[in-house]
Amino acid sequence: MNDPRLNHLLEFVGIPSVSAQSCHAGDMDRCASWLFQLLKTQGLDARIEKTPGHPVVLARSPRDASKRTILIYGHYDVQPAEPLDQWTSPPFEPEIRDGRVFGRGATDNKGQILAHILGVGEALAANALPVNVVFLIEGEEEVGSPHLAAFLESHREELACDAIAISDTGMAADGHPTLSYALRGIAAMEVRVTGPARDLHSGIYGGAVANPATAAARLIASLHDPDGRVAIPGFYNDVQPMEDWEREAAAASPLKDSDIAAQAGVHELAGEAGYSAVERIGARPTAEVNGLGSGYQGEGTKTVLPAEAFFKLTFRLVANQKPSDILAKARRHLEARCPRGVRLEITEGHSGEAFFLDPRSPDGLAAQAALEEVFGKKPALTREGGSIPILTDLQRILGHPALLLALASPDCRAHAPDENFPVANFLAGIRLNRVLMKNLASISVS
Amino acid sequence: MNDPRLNHLLEFVGIPSVSAQSCHAGDMDRCASWLFQLLKTQGLDARIEKTPGHPVVLARSPRDASKRTILIYGHYDVQPAEPLDQWTSPPFEPEIRDGRVFGRGATDNKGQILAHILGVGEALAANALPVNVVFLIEGEEEVGSPHLAAFLESHREELACDAIAISDTGMAADGHPTLSYALRGIAAMEVRVTGPARDLHSGIYGGAVANPATAAARLIASLHDPDGRVAIPGFYNDVQPMEDWEREAAAASPLKDSDIAAQAGVHELAGEAGYSAVERIGARPTAEVNGLGSGYQGEGTKTVLPAEAFFKLTFRLVANQKPSDILAKARRHLEARCPRGVRLEITEGHSGEAFFLDPRSPDGLAAQAALEEVFGKKPALTREGGSIPILTDLQRILGHPALLLALASPDCRAHAPDENFPVANFLAGIRLNRVLMKNLASISVS
């Protein structure tokens, strides 16, 4: 494989730009510089912008006021590669095997953002870029983008655009074009249930003193009704219901409930009555216990009546639920049901709104058409269960919901050993960028 | 204080006979030898009997077939003294302050068993012991008496007796004579709730995969009804209800509900409707969570859907509940309610039956009369919430429920730093033994 485009990818993946690990601080700068150079060779006006954390790399095509401007977001930082002994080839010595590039960041996000860069570079070289393009490539996505919102605010004018495109999501099936049009939001809460002043002897006091572990369990049990619906009053008030076309899209998804069960390793699925698993994950909000603890957790028996218990909750939200509203309702629900003899301390954690882009919008249709043209199949329209808080920031600050065009294959092993990116997806991504830019260009500027 | 009886106590407490700590193995033997010598000087025929663990010390008065035989049980081992820095005076350098002997084991159980030995010694010296006495003093009570049942079985004939007396329980109030006529039994169980093959991303799977933490909480919540009663079908079937005299005795106890709340450090008590806290603790069975855990328990948020959860339960039982029956009912209850999408693994732990001695029996009345004569007050009749498995063994193998004559003061700090035994209780204990032996002697041999 002497394709120079693949050599770019191997070089990019070879830089261990792990944003979470301070020993890689030099590699982060090196990676930003590499990207800066590459963007310049592709005919773009590039800049490295400092932030209080790792730098942002910005680049733009020559500006033409008559053209629409498309912002393409990506990130050059990667997840830590550990556990190293589980990699078939070293994570930062990328290798092509069986038509896939193996290495940390190959899919998430280096391969995907590079495809867009090279697509734009090809168009510029052919003097055929039909839009203005702005690349916004950050170095802190894998650590929660702590400085991106402030950066967007302070560069709002420079980043002004007509549409946003991102390839950082997963295809519904291998080779199946996919537009993800919704992601869930999140709202986190920790509840501490306190009872006696110290762990008590469960014989000497048991029966007369409320048990915080039991109280916590009763509170958790109160969060759902027997049909798996969240039982917090008003929880569903603002939920945007699935429309018929969405339920059809969910039913048509190549990702089937049986795939989800197999991936999760469960003998049967569960959840809210009246929805498929695909729908429950993408389009329905949840109340999930992420952790809980109380009393003696070691081997054998210790007959204590615990002094306290805690549980950690996250609510996954869908459009148009508001995290602050959900946290307030959850707090009222729990406080109203606080069992006798214990007290609650509720701490609110991080939150982010759900993301929703109407795929029937002109830009949504343009994206679907590009996906269909490149992959030769009608794209799957998917809703994803996870949360990408930066999508909310981009929409809030730049004014547009992002087009999420998946290039990651279902077995890309992002965040895990043997992360890989199919060469075919990489090359398809380059073509996709060109068709997408063309399709987006032809929409009349609003 | 030059009372030689007190000097015996100080010597006894000065030996660090900590059964749980192997560094004290030599002290255990030294303590058994000291006890052997003391018993001989009191006119008893003493022996040190080996067991697979620490030795048992046996002693008996000259046998007279026309007299009843009373077995007095006690133990010479003590709890570890840690944390040492919280003792006012060193735990194994006993000191008398404010009319109390301070030192590890002063109350539990050296002071109490020594009072009985010296009482019998006095009677023998005066040629006035009206019964045969057998002392059974073990060295493994604080580590769960692992070899006592086998010892009782193999020495059944030698230990044959007409009644059993033990002073190893607490007085209902300082200086208030107390006969504990019931203790709760116990049955332990651990439940593991398994779901997905590994911790999952709570965004990517949440809503479609059953959460084992939520499932565990729902199972725990199902153990009680809203009135605090255990909701396991048939749980109360065999419970011996409180009789009127018992409810009167509970109401008359100097230990009030407000004392229990203050000791536990809770702002309000809780528990089964229709009973006082004293009754709930002594006379009503419970289902108590001793520990539970699932998912992420560290700082902050980790958005996992946990692969599993566990909880540890102990049931406190009252007469005439059978541990095996309760465990079977609990298992059926949990298995029948196992939420969809998870599986249960239930492991049964240790168990022991409840203890009950009718205080209106001839021996019970003799014990009450002795307590009243020595302390000058009508004794409190109490039921205790804890469990002493050896009581069941003694009753099963030797055929009699034990008379539990409390000598420990409520602030004796057994198992804690600054353990102490009031000199007054020690001297009262010696007198109590003499009166008790006299009262028990006069009951016609059955």
C-alpha cells in the first residue's frame, strides 16, 4: 500500500497524543504541529491556538463570501492505550492487517477527521471546493473538552458557519451508511442516606433503627414502575415523542435487538414496555444506578446495621428534557419518599442536554444523499444512547445542530485494545467529504 | 483496696488472653493455667482439656449424688484491645478508678465468671455449697466457639447437669438486676445479582439492559412492607407471639425507647408497626441488609451499567423460627421476584436458633428471687436482640436452657477501649452466686 493518503494516516496514528496522560504533553504539541503542517500542505490556512489545556488546531479554506461555510469538527487527542499487553501490535506503531489500520486513535478520531481533511485537500487541489470550510480540531475531547465551550465563545465570529459536520460516531452495521440524528443528554446525581451515628450491631439494634441500606434500596426501587417506566412525577412531561418515521427508521436499522443482547452479553433484554431495545436506547430517557454501596462488602458476614449508604444516579435525557428540571423533579421525588429514621444528602453532578437534528431538514437530506451516493445504500437513521456534551455547546454557540456522519465500524474497538479503522472506510470518508460539501453547497443560503 | 478477691481479678485481667491473635497463644495457655490454679485453691477439682483450638478449663465441686448439679459457663479469652491509643490506662495493666476495674476482659467475661468461682469457693470453704457445681470455661468465645459444640458432645456425660447459669449479658440499667430470658437467632444469606457480561456504558446500553444494581434494590425493597413488617410469605408463621406478661415486662424495662435512640445516635426510631423499640429488638424477627455493593463507588461519576450487584442479609429470628425454614422461604421469595434480565446466585451463611427460657419456670423463678435478694429490686426480664449460638448448643446437647444473670453494666464498654467492671457488680456477683446456688438447690430434682 503505497497510497500517500494512508501514509498520512499511519504517521498521524503513530503520534501518541494521549490527552489524559501528562507524560504525553510533548506528544500533544507534536501532534498539533504535525496537523498544522498537514493542513497547510492541503492548501488550508492553519493556526495552532492555545487554550488553558491542549491547543486547538484551526484551519480554513480561502474565504469566498458567496459560498456557504461548513465547520468540520474533530479531535486529535486519543484515549490511553492501556492495557498494552492486550494489543496485537503496539498501539502507536500502526500496522495494516486484513484491510484495517490498527492503532490507538485509528478510528477515534484520527482516521475520520483525516478523511475530511484529505477530501477538502483534494477539492482544493482540483480547484473544486464548492464551500468555505473551517476545521476545528481540538486536543481535549477524550478528557471531556473542558476548554472548548470557552474557546467557541471567544472565537464565535471566526467560527461562524452555515452547517457543522462531524464524523465521530458509529455505523449501524459494517459498511452501512449511518446518520445519527439524536444523542441523549445526561444529568447526574449522588444520594447519601444517613442513619445511625456509626455502624451498629444488627442484633442489638436491628428492628428498631432504620437501615440506610434498606432505605437506599427502597428509594432506588421507587424510581421505576413495574413496566420499567421512570416513576418520577413529571419525568416524561417534556419528552419529544417518537414520530412514525422515527419508529420506522428504528425498525429498519440493521442493528437489531438481538445484536444488542449479544453485545451486552445478557440472556434477555429488559426495559420500558412498548419500545424495542433500539428505541429504548436512542429515544427514551432512563434513570440508571451507576454505583451503590453500604455496610460491609468484604468476605463472609459482618452483622452490622450500616451508618450510611449511597447511590450514584445518571439520567439519560432525550429532546426536549431539561437537565435542571429533571434533577429538581428527582430530588423532590426522593425527598418525598425518604423513609423514616434516615436523612438524605443529594448532590447534583454534571449534566448536558440531549442533541437532536431533524434529518428531514435540507442539510439532513443533503447528508443522507451524500451517504447514499458514496456507500450505495440508503443510510440508516439512528439515535444514539450516549451523550456528547460538545454537540450542545456547538449548537448553542454556533447556532446549528451537527450532521453526524458515521465512519466508525461496529467492531472498531474505540477506547479498547486493537482499535482499528477499515481502509475502505477511510477512503470512503474522503469521497464522502467531497460529495457532502457539494450537496451542502447547493442549498440556498438561509 | 486490699481485698484478695479484687487482687484475683486484677491478676486475671492482667493476662492478655486474646484468642483471635496468634501472638497471644502463649498468654492463652498461661491464662488457662492461672485459672486452673485458682480453681484448685477454691476447693475445686480442676482440669485443663485440650481442644483443636484453645483449651477448655473444667472444674467441679465434690460430687454428691443427692444434690442437683449446676453447670456454670464462662470464658477466659478476651477481644483484641486495639485501638490501644484510646485506652485511658493500658488494657492489660488493670487499674481501679472510680469504683471500676478498667482493663480488657474486666466485664467480658473475666469479672463475671470470677465472681461465680469465688462465690462457689466461699461456699466450699464454709462447707455450705448446697449443689454440685461444674465450671465450663472456654477460651474461644470471642472467636465464635468453633470447638465448643464438639467438646460438649464428647463430654456430654461428664457435663450432665440440672441447670445452667451464665453471667455474660448486660443489665438493663446500672445496678438494675436483669434476667435475660430470650435472645434472637440468626440466619445469613448473600445474594449476587448478575446481568451483562461486563460493566457496560450506561448511555450505549442503558434502558435496554436490566441494571443489576436496580434489580438488587428492588429485591431488597421487596423484603419489607410499608409498615416495616418482613414481607417474605410465611416469615412470621412460627413466631412465638409475645404474651401479656412479656409486653408488661418490656414496658417495665428501665431501658426506654429514648435510650435506644440516644445510644444509636438517630433522630427517630423506626421499625415494625405495633411494637415498642424494646419489643422490636427483643421479640420480633428482622431482615437486615448488612452490606451491599455494585458498580462504581469512587469519587465523582462513572457512567457504567454494572455487570453485577450483591447484598448480604441476616435474619434475626425469635422462638420458634427455624433458620433453615427462613432461609428457604427467603430464597423462594427472592427467586420468585427476580427481575427480568438478571440472574440470582444465593449463598446461605451461618445460622443459629433463637434462645428462650421461660422465666416463670421453677429455675427461672429461683434466678429472679436470687437477683432480687442481692440487688434489692425486682429484676428486669429482658429479651436481647443479639445472638449467642453457644446457648443453642448448650441447650441441645446438655438439655437445659441457660439462666442468663447479667452482671455487666450498660457502660461496661465490652469489646471497646476502656472496658470496665464496677467493683460493686463484682462483689454482688459473688453474693449472687451463693444465693442462686441456694435457691436452685431447693428445687426438687426432676
